[in-house]
Amino acid sequence: MSDFGDYLKACQKRIDTHLDQQFCNSHPGLERLYAAIRYSVTGGGKRVRPLLAYASCEALGGTDKPVDVVAGAVELIHAYSLIHDDLPAMDDDNLRRGRPTCHRAFDEATAILAGDALQALAFEWISCEGSWQAETRLRMTTLLARAAGPQGMVGGQAIDLASVGAQLDQNALEDMHQHKTGALIHASVRLGALATERADDDQLAALEEYARCIGLAFQVQDDIIDIESDTSVSGKQQGADHARGKPTYPAMLGLDGAHALARSLCDQAISTLEPFGSPAERLRQVARYIVERRF
Ligand code: GRG
């Protein structure tokens, strides 16, 4: 088995190639919209969600079915969420991945439409992929819709907006993140498994628990990075979210407590993979990567 760094690069290249191919055509009259879509989808990013879909598929022995379709769909939903999250009505950010945000590089209306288009395309890709049975496609679209919508990511964003300046306890903070970030991470793991069309209920339940743990660990680590990168630059322990009045794990548990929580969630995630044996090694490595990453 190649080392994880090589695997990560191979998955990133695989999804980048797939996405490039989907958006290489010109669309007369829609050049600006497609330029904004390409700008947002092909502009880097760690590709954690596609990585999870690939690794989850591998845990079930892999497939000759097109797992790139679900890996691409979750990345489109992610890209759409970042475009809309950066808008003036939300976080009003000027930079994303070291470049101007979509609405700064283009304009607000184009950014809104690019996000809307990406969301619709994610569902189109899954529902039109004829390699899966119709029942599988229905299951996948329902799963992704719930993860993206008010019961998932959009609901989490609404809770987040309502919580600015509020005192959330740890349960409320976890609930917000399980919706806002965890739901799509969860969908990525499950969709990778469903793509094989041979995941049984016990395997899906185990993967669900794995996804719950790493979804939360991802956010805890993100809060830690936010603080530590800020500390190293300014010498002050105040991350961007904390500065915006948003509750964070380091603020609630202290930096050491947040590190301990991330490690414990990673261990829990890895322990749920025992029944899968060695095919789940990539998922174990992804769990470690999520809590060890520095950006
Ligand atoms: C606006 C509909 C709508 C939803 C917004 C998920 C979300 C809800 C907003 C994303 C903004 C954000 C900073 C969320 C916290 C989770 C997070 C760290 C997202 C960034 O994901 P990465 O680190 O990004 O995977 P890259 O750039 O690597 O793709």
C-alpha cells in the first residue's frame, strides 16, 4: 500500500481531472456563469469530501462503478456552500484559498447563480448516472438532499448565523457543526459506500458512526488551526471565528482540551472500522489526516 501522502495526491488528481472534464465545454451566452463555476470548482482545496468517498468505496472492496460521480457531486455541494458562505450577506469574505472570493472575482449576482447551478448539477450528475440501479440513485439523491438542505448543511448555517454572540454549550455547538460541516462529510462517506451497490446495513451503520466522529473532529481541528495560525502570526490566541463572535472548541475547552477531543474522536472513528479489516486502511489514514492537518 502506497503511503498516505501519495494516496492523497492521487485522489486529488483524480477528482481534479474528473471536474476539469465536466467543465471543459464552452456554453454560448453563459461564458461568465461557467467561468465563475470553473473558478470555484477548480481553484484548489484539499478535496477531503471526494477523498472520503473514494476511501469509503475502497473499504467495501472498491467498484468498477463510477465513484467519481459521487465524489464530484459532494465537491460541487461543498464549492456551492463556500461561494454562498463568502457572500456579503453571510461572512462577507474577500479571500478564499488565497484568491479573491467568487463574488469579488466576478460579481455578487454571478456568484449566487454559480452556487445555485453547482447545487443543481450535483443532483443531476447522480440521478443521470445510468451505471447504478434506479433505486440506488434515488437513495443517493435523497441522502445528498438531506445532507445539503435544512436538515443538514443549510440548517447548520442557519443555527450558526443565529448563534453569533450567543452562549452555546458543548452539545449545542456539536449540534451546529454536525449539521453545518458534519452532514456533508457524512454524505461523502455513505455515498462512496452506496456507489458499490453492495454495502449492507451493518456496514452502513458502522460507516455512519465513523463519519459522525470524523465530521466533528474535522471542525474541532479547523477551530484549532484557526487559533494556532492566528497565534503564530499575531501572538494573540484569537482565531477568525472567535473574533467574529462565533463559539469555537478552543474557546470552550481550551486549546489542550480541543486537541484531546480531536484525538479522542479520531480514535473512536478508527475503532468503528474494525469489522472492515485492511480494506478500510485508507479510511483510518484519512481520520488521522483530519486531526493532524495544519491547514
Ligand atoms: C451558505 C448554504 C450555505 C452553507 C454554508 C459549510 C458551510 C455552510 C459553509 C462553509 C464555510 C465554512 C468555513 C465552514 C466550516 C467548515 C469548513 C472548515 C469548511 C472548509 O472546508 P475545507 O477545509 O475547504 O474542506 P477546502 O478549501 O479545503 O475545500
